[in-house]
Amino acid sequence: MSVKLSTRQVGDVSVVDVAGRITLGEGSSALRETLREMVGKNQKKILLNLGDVSYIDSSGIGELVSGFTTVTNSGGQLKLLNLNKRVKDLLQITKLYTVFDVHDDEAGAIRSFA
Amino acid sequence: MERSLDSTLESVDHAEDLAVGLARRAGFDEEDLMKIGLAVRESMVNAVVHGNRYNTNKKVRFSASMNGSRFTVRIADEGEGFDYSHLPDPLAPENLLRTSGRGIFLIRSFMDDFHARRLEPAGTEVTLVKFAVSK
């Protein structure tokens, strides 16, 4: 299995726990569908927990950007939580690290939406 | 090693595994293995998706070798050719939020050498090089 996505609600923030690989194919399309579904349900505060993401490629990075744009354009906020070194390095080298609001602590990330 | 691979996403995974396996046996550390793996993945995706367009009648030629300190991977598709010399800069402010266009940039960032050439009558071959002593 390439990727596993599960969603939970913490107050008014929707947390998406992502595990596995976000690569071209099933991984990136699953993330895209989940985020579109959440935006469709008018969820405005979305926190992507990437702590268990083992691998991400340029397609996966593109999906993060796409999700960010989709949520932002709908008037919501998408933030990232628990980036491992690999994901963090890729976001830094592509200059996207400063585009996203990145957190290392879930409680702090939840509070930042207020 | 040389392989003729189908134009599928499974071939992308297979080629990455082959390249990383050979590089691991050649002594590259985990950081370099990650870079080699991702560069090979991005190159294979270009060959399968943009070059051969998943055409089941077209193959991707993959080869990997270690010669002294030089680790070389070659990936060739049978597509219509791709101009690698005129690509938008993915780091330019106006391109930062594009959802694609970072693959070649990552390959160039992670490998010590990268070049592409058109093949006759059709196709594109890319060569990726990583030196074991590059650190």
C-alpha cells in the first residue's frame, strides 16, 4: 500500500494523518481526493500530519501545493505538522518551506488556527 | 545491469529499487541513496509518463553501473523527445505555487551530473551520475 490517510477532528480543526508514500499514482491522488472532499464539506481548518510519510516525490510535492492552493482559495487554511528530515529537506530545496505554515507540535498547531 | 522495462508506474518502482540496490552495494551512504533513488524515480516518471505516455508498445531502457567512483544510470524512452534546455525555473516566485515542474530541478540538485540527448529515430536518453567521493 502506498499511502494511508485518516482524518480526525480536534475542536474545529480537521487533522489528516498521512502515512506511507506520497508519490505519483495512488499516493498523490488519494491525498488530492481527501483534501477536495474536505473543502467540499466546507472544512476551513486543515492540518496535515506528515509524521509517518516515508517518501515523497515531485508529484507528492505538487499535491501539497495543489492542496494548499485549493484550501486557501476556498477561504480556509492548510498547515503542515511533523515533517521528517526527508520531507523538510525537499520543501527547503524547492523553497516551499516558507510558503507553508509548518509546526512540530500538534497542540501548538491547533492553537495557531484560532 | 541493463533492463528493458514496460511503460508503467511499477517499472518506476522497479528501476528505483535496482539503482538503489546497486548504489548500496557500491557503498553510498543513506543520504546519497535517497538522492539517487529520487533522481532515478523522477527520470523514470518522465520516461514513462511524458516520454512513452504509458504506451504499452514502448519500452524504457534502464541501465546502471559502477565504474571506479562513478555511479551512472541511463534511462531512455521511445517518445517524441523533450527539450530539457528550456524549462521554467521552479524557484522563481511566479512558479513557486505551480503543481508540477520540479522533477528535473530535483534531479540536477541531487546528482553530480545530469544530461539529456535526443535519440534517433525517436526518444530521449538521460544520464545521471553520482560520485562516491563527492562528499
